[in-house]
Amino acid sequence: MIVCAAFCPNPPVLVPAVAQGAAGDLDGLRAACIDVITRIAMPGRQLIVLGTGPAMRQFAASARGTFAGYGVPLEVSLGSDEPGPTELPLSLTVGAWLVREALGANCGAIGLSVTDGTDAGLADDGDVALLVMGDGSARRSAAAPGYLDDRAAGFDASVVAALTSGEGRRLAGINAADGAQLLAAGVPAWQAAGRLLGTRRYAVQVSYDDAPYGVGYFVAAWT
């Protein structure tokens, strides 16, 4: 049974080795992410990192991701330092780095990637915490990766409203077509999380809502 969730963005520049001289620009965001992960993680509770990827699939704790594509020879594993394949999509790779920073190297976290918001079909066994990785619109300013779109701020506000509601149905109802047009990569993960979180009502704390680099980043905890 899913008992709590945390929501974090997944830009590679969250990782200081990737950001290099600009790492300090995201100190506040990085700290907020680590804080919500430590809030939801407890002994005996399974942590599942959920993010968007090229296929719907589950990943073992030993699965690894790499930042080599960003010029940094850094690999991270989800939840175990046991040898494993390098196969994580970007969202889970950033999630794995955050989990390692927050909880250490062998916390037992596993992963799930989704391509759209359909039911991810998790087994309902034991207490589960979700860490949901996803960025908002990448069209919030003229300097953004997708350039400025006047609809982007309103779309991101609707995402924050869904996060603030503490209701899974609100997350599941985020408009996927608008998200695709506005380059909001987190929509599939948010929708899938909304369906997994079901009809329970959660207490919410949104600790970050900003758009550095013209991309919407949000951090929240549902408990």
C-alpha cells in the first residue's frame, strides 16, 4: 500500500558534477529534494522511484544510470551497490543520485519507468513510498530550452494546484496534450502516480515552485 510520496524534478544540473560552476544556483532546490526524500523514507518501507522513460518497466535496486552523456563519467545505482546493468532513463538516474545523497548507497530503492499515465500495476504489498520525478514546462522564458510560450506559466500553475490538492485524481487529470506542447516531461509520471495514489487524501507540503533556466521545477511531500 502506498502510504506517502515525494515529488522532485529531474534536471541533470541538480548533480553538482554536471552543473560544475553553476552548481550553487540550485542549492535550494537540491536541499528541498533531499529533505522530502528523507521525510518519506523509513525503515521497513519500500521506496520506489517513478519517472518517465522510453518503456514501461521495473528496475532492480542494482540498476544503474550514467551521466556520461553530459560529459561526466559518473554512474549511480538506485538502491544497492551490487553490480548491475547501466540501464536507467534520465529521470531515474537523477532520482538515484538524489536518493543516494539523502539515504546512502544501499537503501534498497527500486525503480519504475512509464511512457504515459496509464496504470503502472504495482503490487500492493507492504508499505510503499513513491518518489516521483518530473519537470514542468520547459517554455517558461525566452531562455528556456523550448523558448517562451505564454501558456506555460498557467500550465505549471495547474500542476502546482494538483500537487497542493493532495488528491491522486487531480494528478491523474493533468492535461497530457498541453503538457506535450509545453515540453513538460513530468506529465506521464505525475499521471501514473496519481492513479497509484488512488482516492486517499494526503497532507501536503510544497517546498519549491520556481522556474530557473525557464523550466518549471516543483518539490512536494504527500504524507
